Amino acid sequence: MKIVHILLVVAGLSFLQCKEKSQTENKNAEEMAISEESTSVEEEWEVLFDGTSFDHWKGYLSDGMAENWKIEEGAMVFYPPKERKKGESFNIVSRQDYTNFILSLEWKVAEGANSGIFWGVKEDDAYGQPYETGPEIQVLDNERHPDAKAGNTHQAGALYDMVAPTEDVTKPAGEWNTCVITVNYGEHKGKVNLNGVDIVSFPLGNEEWDAMVSKSKFAGWKGFGKFHTGKIGLQDHGDVVAFRNIRIKKL
């Protein structure tokens, strides 16, 4: 009887050990799968600015970056020149073109400052400025800049001169705002999320878009909003502005 009892105990211990080993292996497999999934999701994003270089950016209609753009504390900061030649500007664009994407970045403005984020920019001598082709998501000090008083479609987060934000969730000048812009011509939809809130949605590349443009200041502009594939742009509007943590995911 003692021998039988010992054998049963040994068998039980062996079973428990196998069960524990199986559970550990399953747990490790799950953790590995989660890790691989997270890595895969992260790899979908392309970093356009990591706080250390302008490798993914250039001046509009230029091969390099103007000295007015500086890298400070992990951000790209624009300092307007004290004197400016007639027609001179320092807008920058991405080196690559994009069509359908989610663009995520943070922006911060000085008091009373104005800037913007473009997409669909056609870099061509026929167009002297990015805003001639690229629709703009407004970057603004809503408290102090007169554009905010000119109408809701000129406030921060707006699809400039076309779609106003549903609410003002902008942080004060000197604080970082997180902006996520979705552009999807496949679904004919665009969206702006500012500081975690969806504040703007708009049609894209269809009759609704054309009708919207026809009621804006861009009506009749030859190239405005015509290029579904184009560059991302950041605007020189003559004020101090900063951007950081810029990344993009193709859809």
C-alpha cells in the first residue's frame, strides 16, 4: 500500500509540474504575442521629427532648412526674422508625399502667434506658398490673435476658413497642444482631434468638398485642395511657434 501511495503522490506532483509548465509557457507566449503586436503597431508610425534632426523636413521650394528653424529641448522652433525681404517666407514641408494618413504632433505658440499645418501641398514653382495648394488646420493663440475674433473658422483647430471647431479646447499660449489630423480620401473623410477631443470633421475629394471650398476665400484658386497626394507643411506666419513629437501613419 505504501508503494502505491508513493506512486500516486509522484504522479500527482508530475501532473502539477506539467500543468505549471504549460501555464508558464502559455503566459510567455501571450506576453510575446502582446509584445509583438505592440511593436507591430508602433512600426506602423513613421517618425517625422524625433527632436534631434530635420532629416525629414526642408524649406518649401528649397533643398535645406532656413536658420530661422531651431531645435530646442526636443522641439523645432520657428523664430521669424527681424527684417524680411519682399515675398520671403520660411515655410517648411516634409520630404515625402502622403495621401491617406493620420498625422500626430504637438504644437505650442507664443502669445498672439499664428501658424498652421498643411497637407496635400504641391511643391511647384507655379505655387509660391504652401497654402496655395494645401488646406490648413489652424494653429493660433485664440485669446490674443485677431483671427480668433474674425470668425470661428479661423480659430485653432479649424479647417481654415471652412469648418469651425465644435468647441474651444485649446490650451493657453506657451502650453503644448496635441493635434491629430486624419485625412482619408478613400473614405472621403477628414477629422481633427485636439487635446483628446474630436472638434472638426469634413468631407474630402468629392462634391461636398468642392461646394465647401466654393463658399470660402479659396474659391477659384487654381490648385487649392486639388492634390490628394502631397507634402505635409508647417507655416511661417511671422510668429514664434514650436512643434514636437511629429509622426505619421499611412492608411
